[in-house]
Amino acid sequence: MTQTLTRRQAFEARQRRRATTLAVGSTVAVLVALVVLIPLAPGWEAVKRSFFNAEVFAKTFPGLLNAFVLDVAIFAWCAPLIALLGLAVALMRDIRNPALYPLRLLAILYTDVFRGLPVILVIYLIGFGIPGLGLPRPWNSPYIWGSLALILVYAAYVAEVIRSGIESVHQSQRSAALSLGLSPSDAMRFVVLPQAIRRVVPANMNLFIALQKDVALLSFIGPVEIFRQAGVYKSLMANFTPYVGAAIIFLCLTIPATRYADYLMNRQRKARS
Amino acid sequence: MVLRLENIQKSFGSNVVLDGIDLEIGKGQMVCLIGASGSGKSTLLRCMNLLEPIDDGAIWLDGQDISEPGLDPQPVRRRIGMVFQSFNLFPHMTAAENVMLAPRRTKGLSRDALNAPVSALFERFGLADRMDHYPDQLSGGQQQRVAIVRALAMEPEVMLFDEITSALDPELVGEVLDVLRALRMQGMTMVLATHEMGFARELADLVCFLDNGRILEAGTPSQIFETPEQDRTKSFLSRVL
Amino acid sequence: MKLLTTTALAVTLATGALAQGDCAAGKTITDGTLTIATGNPAYYPWVMDDAPESKQGFEAAVAYAVASEMGFSDEQVTWVRTSFDQSIQPGAKDFDFNLQQFSITEERDKMVDFSQPYYTSPMAVLTTQSVIDGGATASVDSLKGLIWGADANTTAVPMLQDLIQPEKDPLLYGDNTDVTAAMQAGQIDAALFDLPTALYLSAVVVNNGAILGQFLPDAAPNPDNFGLLMEEGNPLKECVDAAISSLKDSGKLAEIEAQWLQETTGVPVIR
């Protein structure tokens, strides 16, 4: 392996070595500081007992994992409905026919209202309010109405993202489709929309990661999902470790998903430039 | 007359883009629109395909007034094909899917039924091995040729070309012009907005010089290129030739 | 006749003075008077009609029983009113003791003194009249089939599993209001609260609210205990404690409780 480097290669190799040394050095320094200094803090023993208690962790983790199944299930039935409603609203906002203007107005009003409200407020209002009208079982279930609240809020965001995708497709694509004699709706369906949706996949993935976390808000109206289960354990054991356990479970799902969304986003940026 | 334009008026806001265009295009004729950018060539083509509504005047296609406000533009567009300067092809579809989409949706033909005629079209324009490629796998010249094939698949009576070689690298211009030449020989009625003066000179039946939304001068290639009458025509030609 | 009355009065006074001399003499805010505080307003079933002087209601009855044990006659009892929050703050008090369902907690015990408990609140089942009309009864078997709710931060959660073991997973909430909202929305049939809370919610908060039954106090692992509240370091505490002990021993306290918290409220015991 005795190859001679060009002057540029030699310079770059030196630069790289220097950068690596610095990165490793500073990372180690920060880690050492964290590991050594934090336990020196006067409250560390108490914090460790109530937040990082191995015994409590082992006792509660299976129960938390079990409760997390409910989070995943709520996410699983909400996500496709959010995608469908978001798409429908995005298309409604694009309606040009004056006779259907009320639909367009409705879509605008809808996105404005639901993007302007805190999720938890919508969950309370819909989750308790609509069943309070006197619906019979099982139609008054908090699962149904809580999910609807999530769907309404998130579909408003998804609709806006899809609409921005539609607007990002070059106008001449629509012209080209129309010039072939396609109807405006066919031009949208076969030409504009497929491109728009591809472009907004990463942005929508970020929304769905946020949704995965907000599913926990449904616990406020009754369902015992992971956040509530952690709260119950906390009350029973007077210890916060179950919350740490719940956080770990969330991160196991959301960190890979976030990384993947970033990867898609980067790939798209590269493809476009 | 296949296509007759009568006193076409078109403004965008206070900006008058077309100011009284009169033009007759006979069957099998090739008409070239020349002129500086902003002279109204592209807008005129878009108006002829009903992508832009005209403010006043009339457009007659085979004796039918297609500029009637409120008229359904789709059947008309099926009879008038159009190719644009760029962003023609749908990037999420293969070349063959690009070509088949409109016949499938407007004529209700199945992919199977379309396979043979579409393959023949690709074959005819030297693109047989590119049918299953996506647009970004094709060169600019190939993309424009596929765009032409796509318009032809609708079997139009008239074809409009809006500076279809302007965005191409110079070495790719020739293959696209060859396609136009072939169409000309087959008797297709064509209207081109173009900067390829040599091409216009060689093949056009009628050359129109547009200036500020008017046809300032029209005539045979030799009239326009060799003995232009208007000063503005002369100065434009001296700049581009 | 006059002599007799005078003698009787003298005897009463003497015994009163004597009894106070035993323990409470000189320890009350006003000599010869026991000043008792309660809430403003005080309400059912703790004090009937906001009139503690009538001795009607659980806490009114307890107050007079304690006073009597300590050697104060009914006439020697004076009532004052205080707010709940102000009473549990540290500082000088204008009462000898205060009773308005104060739960004894470690935290409060640092600020004020509590007597030994005069009441241990049992868990009770809050529901609505329509659920009762639907056939729910005060038996564990009947309760199993209901859809349950509870405040997630209370001991009601483990007790649901221990006492009832419902067939369907209970729904849990962040506070009382949410539990009652869910009950109002028909999403849950019943909820477990301590009896005082349940009484309050059924009377004031829940439309058509009803209490299906109460468990025995000893069914709960850490039941709420109510104590008489006194100023921190009040020397009267030992006398008050002694009075309560003797009321417990004599069965008098249990009698008062049965009269006001079971018979009057009509809340049956679930067995």
C-alpha cells in the first residue's frame, strides 16, 4: 500500500485526522463531564432513586409495553383516515367551480380552525362533548371520539402540506395535461397529485411522528395508554421511573422514524439540486 | 382553412399581449411565428389551444368557433396537440405511460389496445428502446421527441409547438427538428413559435413576424428573410441571423 | 324549688369546672368556652342546614360529643366559621379545634396539629340513577359488569382491581371533573371515590348522580382519615385525643356515624 499522495490528498488527509481527533476529544470530554459531574450534584441520589430506579423499571416496563400496544393501535387506525381526510380537504381547497365555492370555504375554515386549536382542547371538546349529546353505547366511546379529534386536527395539517405540494408542481405540468385533452380532475388525479404527494412524504412523516406522540393525549378522556399507565404506576409507587420507561419506549419508535424522514428529506433535496 | 384567427385580443391586466391578430392556416401548412421574447408568440399558441381564454375576436377550427366563452375546451384540445418548451413530460410515468395516459382517459382505450399503436409511434421516431424509461433517464432531445409522440397519439388535426428546442443543448436540437421535418412531409398542419430561423426558412409555408402583440409582417420565407419590408423585422433578423 | 334549681345549676357548673380542671382548664382560647370552627357554608351530611348549633349532621354531632367528653356543656360551645385553605395554613388560630373533613396528611401535619381520626372514609361507588334503573345493585357481582372509571392519581385504581375486578378495563382520568364528565357522557357507568367526595359529586356535580354503595373502611389499604384540626402545638390536643378515644371505646362514635353517614345518606354497605 505504498502509494504516493498528491499534495491536495495529503493536505486533506491531515485535515481529516485533525477533525476526527477534535470530534472524539470533545465528545469524550463532554461524556466524562456528564458522568463525573452529575453524580456530584447534591440531589443526585434522590433523583436517581425517583427517576432511575432499576427495580421499579423492571417491575413496570412490561406493563408499559403492554399499554403501548394501545398507542400503536390508535395510531394505526387514525393514520389512514388522516391521510384520506387531509387529501380530500386539500382537493376541496383547490376547487375552482363557483357552484362548489361553499365546499372550498368550508375547507379553508376547517384548516384554519383546527390548526388554531391545541390538540388537547379538541380532544376534550369532542371526546366528552359529542357523546354528552346522548349517544348510545358503543357510539359514545372515547376511543371513537378521541380518535376523531386527532384525525380532525392532524388532517388539517396534512391538508396544508399536501396543498403546498400541489402548488409546488410546475404549472406547465397542468398545462401539458390539459393540452392533451384531459379533464381538470384527471389532470389533478393522474399528473399533479402523484407528484405532489411524493414531494410531501417527508413533511408528512414528520406530522405522523408528532401524531404518534399526541396519541398519548387521548388518555385525558379515559383510555389507559402508556402515558396514563405510567401515571398510575407513579402514583402507586411514588416514583417517576415509569415515566422514564415510557419515554424510552416512545424514543425507540420515534428516533428511527425521525432519522428516516430526515433521510428522505435529504435525498429529495439532493435529487432536486 | 383548418384554423382561422380573427382579430385576437388578449391582455394580462393592463398589459396588452395580443393586439388584433388575424391569421389563416390551411390544411397541411406549416406556419412559423418568429419575434423577440415577449412579442406574444407563446400566448398566441396557448390561446389557440384554449389554455388561455381570449378577450375578443374568434378562433375558427374547421368552421367551428372554438373561442365561444363557456365552450367545453376538452374536445377541442384533443383535436389540437401542443408541445411546450420544457417540463413537458410527467416525471412519475415512463415514456410509454406518458403517451398512453390521454388516450386511455379520453378515448377509454385499454393499455392492451394501445400497446401496438403506441409501440409503432415510438418505433417511427426512433424511440423504441426508450418506452419504459422515465423522463429523467432520457436526454433533453429524447424527452421532446416523446412529448411529440404523446401529442400525436391523440391523432390531432393541428399541432402547436412552443419553442420546443429553446431549452435544449445545441447538439440535441437536430434530432428534434428531424421529427418536425418528418411530420411536415406527412402533411401535418403545424404552427411553430421558434428561434430556429434556418429551419423556418427551409420548411415554412408562411412566416409571421410578431411584434408587440401584432403580426407586423407575414409572407413566404424568402419574402421575410430576404426582402423584409418593415424596419423592425430587419433589425430583429439582423440580430438573430 | 328555687333552691333545687340553684343547686342543680351549681352542680352542673361544678362538674363542668371539675371536668375542665381535669384536662382542658385554661387551655381554651376563652376560659370556660370551647370554640369550634367549621366550614362556611357547612353542608349535608356533615352539618345539616348549615346550622351546627342544632347538633344535626355527622360533624355537628361529633363536635358536641367531643365537647361533652371534655366536660363542656352544650351552652359552653361557640361556633365560628373558617375557610378550608386558611385553616390549614400555619399560624395562630381563633378556634380551639376545627372540623370540616380535613384529611390527615403528613404534609399538613407539619403546619398544624391533628387529633386522632374521628372518621375513616370508606370507598363508595358513584353512579347515575339511570345505571341503577338499569339493574345495578350494591353487590360485587353486579359491579363487575359495569364500565368503571377512576381518578388515575388515587388509590381507587388498585382498589378497583382488589375489590371489584371489573370485566372490562377501567377508563382512567386526570381529575374528578373528567371522571364526572365521562359519566355524564355515558362513557362510564360507575366510579370509585371516597365517600365524602362521592357524596359531594353526586349531590352537586353529576346530574342524576347517585351512590350505589360503600365499602367498609378497612377494605382500603390507605384510607383517608379525618382529624380535628388545631393550631400547631396546641396543649388541648391530648384532651381532644382522650375524648375521641373514649367516644370510640364507648361505641358512641360508631353510633353517630351510622346515623348520619349510613342511615341519613341511605348509602348501603357493599358486601
